[in-house]
Amino acid sequence: MNKQCLIALFTGLVFSACEKGTTGTSGLTDTQKKESDGLMNTQALGVSLKADGPGGTYNLINGVLGGNACEVPDCVHPQDHITEVFDTSLNTNVFVFSAHVSPDNDRCQKFDRQRTEIKTYNASPDNLKATNGETVTYRWKFKIDAGFQASSSFTHLHQIKAVDGDDSIPLITLSARYGANDTDKMELIHVNSSGTTTKVKLVNLALFRGNWVEVIEKITFGSNGKYNISVKKISDGTELLAYSNTDMDLWRNGISFCRPKWGIYRSLNNSARLRDEEVRFADFCIAEGTAVCQ
């Protein structure tokens, strides 16, 4: 059955079911059920980026996120700073983001910090860019090492940034931060359109060290936007960090869209506190509107 006929059939069947006060597919043959389920799944899934094994990692990332989506210090340290390995805990391939205290910097542009990140941006497909009033779900997994050391300045692992206009400071940041006497924290930071910074949630960084976690972040972008995030330990489902706000400033003056970033972006202001790090990431997904991440 061709796609046009299938759409017409599916539309008619749903309309008929609604007329009868049902939403099921009890009146369909097995073949029709499979075809309609396939159509709904195609329309309802978000965009996924999954590791597929060593080699060609930059091409894989760019092929999904668009353009040149990798921001890495390869210019000063000629090696791939994002690679793929098989992870025995998840029993699947994952991405490894690397940062070296020396000689890595921020793309040979800034030298007081280091950046190994991926992003969506102007060259990305439109369905990976969040516009004013749009609801987007971001979902991913990550693991910091058991011996992970954070900067006392900043070590960002995730950012939501604006593009064009007032776009210098992230709207949302998930950041690890060193604290004296074993008081290291994972911080969820919000910066509103007036530049006011608020640490809306702080939890002990020790909860994250050595553990795979899954993040589900849902954002309705706007000056009176909505924000919800949940971070759970994969091994037992324990929720390590949660925050929700139904009236949050999540837009900036003059911007075109908002976009996510993931990776390691850290200050070198106190490099003695740092060590070479590898942070593992897996199963990125971006889903607009009613689409879902699987």
C-alpha cells in the first residue's frame, strides 16, 4: 500500500473510531494495525543520536545534528576528543568526551578554558531548533568517572543557549563545581533575560560519580516558559536531581532560537584542581511538541 493511500485509510479509520467514541484499532485487520502503528511511530519519534562503534564519530554526530556540530580542541591537540567505545554497564556503544588539562583549550580561540562539546546551531535542521512558544524534550545518558574532579570556577556538562540577539550566557546549565571539604555539587543554574543568575537546584556531586544517569528535560520556551528536569540513576531508578517551574523566563531579546549543548566545558582558572577527564554520553534525543524519545 503506498503512503498516500495509507494516510487516507488511517485518517478515515481514526475519524470513524472517534465517531464511535473509541480510540482503539479493534476494527482493523492485523495488516492494517501494523501499517497504522508504523505511520504513528514515524510521526511521533524524536531525533536520536546513538553511538554505533569506534570510528567516524565526528561524521556520525554531524550527520544527525547538522553542519559541524563538534566543538573540540583538536587544533592544538591533534587527536579525536570525541570517540566511541563499548560500555559493559549499558551493554551498548557510547560516546567518550575527553578533556586534557594540557594542552587542550577552547578551539584555539580562548585559552583560559577548555571545550569538548556537541551542539545544534544555525546549520542544524529546523526540528532541532527551539522557537518561541515551542515545547521540546531533551533526553540523554551520561556518566562521570568515580574520581571526577570539578573546577571551582565552572565545569559545564549541559547547556541550553540562545542564538542571535542576547545570546552570551546560557539560559540553563547543568554544571559540576568543586567545594572545599568534600562539598562538591552538581548545580542546575538559570539565568534570566535580565542577567540574574539563580542556582535553582544543588545536589551532592558524589551521587553522580561512577554512575550512569539518565536525564529527561522538558522545556516550553518563552518569557513565561515551563521547565522540568529529572535525573535518575540507571542502575536502580533513584532520582538524584529534580526541578520543575511553570513560570520561568526562558527566552532572550532578539534571539532566533534556542539550542542544546552537551560535553565538557571547563575553566582553567584553577587548573591544579583538575585532571584529565573522560565523560561518557549515550542515547541523545531531541523531540519537539508531542513527539517522544525512546
